[in-house]
Amino acid sequence: MIRLEHLNIVVTDLEASLAFYQAIFPHWQVRGRGESSWFGKNRQWLHFGDDYNYLTLNDNGDSEARDRSGHQIGIAHSAYVTDDIEGVIARLASAGFSPSNDGQPDEYRRNIYFIDPAGLEVEFVQYYSDQPKLRNRYDN
């Protein structure tokens, strides 16, 4: 078995990014934090998550995020499955974040996109069926 353990993300503002992800994952906590040097550049980092999954956030990013409308190499967005998409939207709204894009309407799922403080796109999806054939339709 292989599973994703963590994502390592470079950001411009560590605390603003932490606030965004805390709104998404209210049950997670800062597992650890510190300072390090990455190829000669000092940065602060933190691990935010639970005992099994986490995000590593590193400050001192010195460029803009990948152009979402462009074709640069890199991750276009990360996506998280939730069983309460309305709760995620409400928590992000309370933290001052608005959706950047509603996903395509579908009777078997709902998805929505937000932009985090570093300019990275994050998708959330809630499935309304346990049947993979319906959840993963490509005909709409």
C-alpha cells in the first residue's frame, strides 16, 4: 500500500497560510515548527496535521504562484474530499476567504475552489454516491 503522507508547500506568509488551512482542518494542530536553511536561504517551517497526514508550510517564498491560466509545469491544484462541503465553505468564509470558482454542476458530487494566501488553488469535493461509476463520470 502507498498513501500520501504530506505536502511540502512554500508560502510567503506562514501565519496567513496556517489560518487558511486551520479553517479547512479544524481538527488538525501544529505538530512542530522550527527554522532551517534551504540551499542557503533561511526559512521558518511548521508541520500542521494529525498523527498520519500533514502539510509542511515553509515561509520565505520569493516568487508568485504558478499562473493558473497558464501552462507552466507544476501542480495546478490540490484537492480534498469532504463529507461536509458546506461546513468547509462556511469555515473559510468566517476566516475571510471566498470561493474562486464553483466546480461543474453534477448530481453525484459538488466541488468548489479557493485560492490560499500564497496564491495556490485548493479544491474541495463532496461525493453524493458511493458508486465509483457515478462519482467518477466523465460524460458531463
